[in-house]
Amino acid sequence: MARQQPRVSQPLGLASVVACVLITIVRGLNPVAMKVVLLSMPPLLGAFWRISFATIGVACYAALRGIRLRPQRREILPLTVLAVIFGVQIGANQFGADYTSPVLLAILFNTYPITTSLISAFTVAADRLTPRRVVGLAVAFAGVAWILAARTESRLAPNPILGNSLVLTAATLLSVRMVYTRQLSLKVEYVRAVFWTLLGALPIFLIGWLLIPDPMHRTEQNWMTWAALLFQGLVIGFAAQLAWVYLIRRHTPSTVIAFSFITPISGVVLSSAYFGESVPVRLVAGLAAVLTGIALAARHSKPDPRASATVTAALARRG
């Protein structure tokens, strides 16, 4: 297969808009599925099975499309780095979800557009840090602080302070991973990048599960446990992951991330409905501030013609 050439970021079309909306709505079910699994399975064991299903899905897709999965020598190190970031991020989110409620998980994990917008502004030529985006970041951070200050202990949140801290750590790592993935996928076939990210993280989960004791009381596993794992692995980890990486690769990270305001809304509504959790006014106010900040900070700016010209010239030299 010929070496894949990078391309300049493309504007969003109707198909990309529809894809972004559908992915973000479906991802709202993830906190529900995570908590269902955690009721009967330790965090890292659940992560191992979830990512195993996703890895199998990507491998089958690559085989059907005739995509070469074996990495080139120059790709091994960056793919290893990406797998480690991914493994730590998923692990932190799994443990965080174990200690906090699915409603808080849905809100706090989906703050990653805030840090993604900030990181992307310094790493992607087409993403500029404008006064509007600075205001958006400040409003969103204020919303997060307001949520963290609320008393949120419940039967589904045995240690919300620890859980919320781990979820925010995972959200920050996801921001780093998304920007890094976007840059890497301009040089590496994106399906191959996703496959090795997933596969490389499996030993982290397995070793962690064997070494870290589980202090929580779990119920018996049933069909709901495995249905939730299959949903997380095949729908979220495989289909949504491939589509999301493709969209980030085709467009700028902050352009795609701008649609993520949908996920915490659907996540809060679905988590509250499934588990019967109440949503205090304080959390609603904090969520509104976070969404307002994301809308301002992640909104795409007009690209700088000088930056675009620089990128185009660089790509021409590489070709």
C-alpha cells in the first residue's frame, strides 16, 4: 500500500455533521453501560473485555477492507506512546466511574472539549486561540469548579471526590490523545493507529487487574453485564472510535469537538432515567456553564490564510 499522504483540514459537510451528532448521542449511553458493568466486574477487568471486543471489531474491519495492520518500524514508538496514554486514560476513567455517579461521570468526562480546544490551539495551525475561545474556557472551567464543590454522595457515588478527580484526569488524557492521534493519523493509516492503540493497552488492563486488589462489593454477572460490554466494545470502542478518528483526521480537532456538547446532555438524561438519580439544580447550573464554555471555546474559527499556505507548502515538499 502506498504511503498515505497528509491533507489540509477540510470544512465540515452535511455527512460529517450528521456523523458527529449521531456519535455524540450514542456516546451518552456510555456512562450507563460503564456503571452496569462496574456493578458486577472490577474496573480493569471490564476495560480488558471492552477493549478486547473493540480490537476484534477493528481487526475484522481491516481484513474486510484489505488494510495492512502491521506497523512500519518508524511507527512503533509513536503507536506505543499512544497505547500507553490510552491505557492510562481508560483505567483512570474506569476507576473514577466506580467511585462517582453516572450523572457526574457524564458531565465531568465530557469536559474534554475544553482541554482539547486549549491544547489544539497550540499544536494545530488551523486552530487559533481567540478572545471568544478564552472566555469560553474560563466559563467552562467555572462550571466544572461549581460542580466539584457540590455535595454529591449517593449509593452510586461512594467517594465522589476521588472519583471526580480520576474522571477529570481521564478527560485531560483524552484531550492529549485526541490531538496526538490527529497529528499521528496524518502520517499513519488511521485504522492501523486505532488497532494498535487498542491492542497495546490490553496488557496494561490485564496486569493492573491482577495486581490491584478490588475493595468493592460486586453483584453476580449476568447478561446485562456482557450486553453492556459488547455495546462499549463494538459500538463505542470500534464503530464510534473509527468514525471519530476519521473525522478528527479530516477536520481540525476543535471543529469536531464542538459537537460534543450533545453527549453530556444525553448522558445526564439517560443516566438519570436508568438509575433513577436526581439531578440537583446546582449540577444543572454547572452543566449549563460547561456547555456554554464548550460552545464558545470549541467553535471553529476561520483558518489563518498564512497558516494554511505554510501547511500546503510543507505538504508539497513532503510529496
